[in-house]
Amino acid sequence: MLGFRGASRYVDASFADCFELECRAVKRVREEMGLSNAWVMISFVRTVAEAERVIDTLARYGLRRGEHGLKIIMMCEIPSNALLADQFLAHFDGFSIGSNDLTQLTLGLDRDSGLIADLFDERNDAVKALLSMAISACKRAGKYVGICGQGPSDHPDLAQWLMAQGIESMSLNPDTVVDTWLMLADGKSA
């Protein structure tokens, strides 16, 4: 979970050949296959300097922000991402908030440990403060903000809160989509 993953791997020399291949595949999908609505999403960006490096690396491999309508979205899943949201957003076209990792890292939990699973809750005040910071920063900057993770599926009240905060999209488990949509459309409290 905390190891060699995400942006750190993308900019590391030992992974350069693999990342170049991934970038060439995305470029081909967008430019040769005509699927120009495919965006790039970068995960686990630990620092603003790392954000700059990954954007430069993408450009070196032919994926430049804004070119041919390309949007580059950052996964906002580390507390530093929300705390420094304005600085990160200077390099990206928006956030997809990863609520599972954000909750785990904010509360210092291993969500896979049954011993402390009852403490894992995206509705925790500290997590909600970070969610609010990230959403507000995107709104101020006029950039996209969505959320992926278990929270809105497990907690309809969180889905309502996210809508009130101005979230643009949220992922839901298939078995909760209809009920959550109806609840949100109805405007009743969960």
C-alpha cells in the first residue's frame, strides 16, 4: 500500500520503459482509435514536486495536458493532497478523491485488518474535513471533482453530504446505485 506505486513509480528510471509503453497505449487509444474522451488519471502523488515530475514525464511521452483535449486527473488519496490541494491542482485538471485510501491514511488504519475494521469510517470528522478541503479547492479552481471508494455506497448520509459539498460524480456499488440515486433525487435524509 505504501510502497513503490503511483506517481513515484511513473517517474522512476527503473520503471521508465513500462510507463512509456503505457503512455504510448493511451496515446494510441486517443489519437489512432479516436477515443479522445479517454483521460489520464495519476494515483498516489505524494508531493507537489512529484506532480511536476509526472506531468513532465507524461509530456515527454507525448501526453500533454490540454493537447487534443487531454485532461489529466489526480487521485486525491493522501492527506497532503487535500491540505495542499491548490498547489496540486495547478498541475492537474481535477481530482478523483479516493476515499478508501484517504480514510486509511488519515486515521492510520489498515482497512484490511479485522481487528480495527470498526474504526474505518469515511464519515469521521477528520476525513470529512479533508474531503471538504479537496472539493472546495476544485470548485474555486473551476476543475472537476469526483469520488471513488466505498463510502457513498455504504453510507447514504455521506452521499448526501458529498452532494451538498458540490461533488460532481461518485462511484457506487452496483447493488446500491438505484437506491442511492432515488434517495438523492428525492432529497430526503438517509
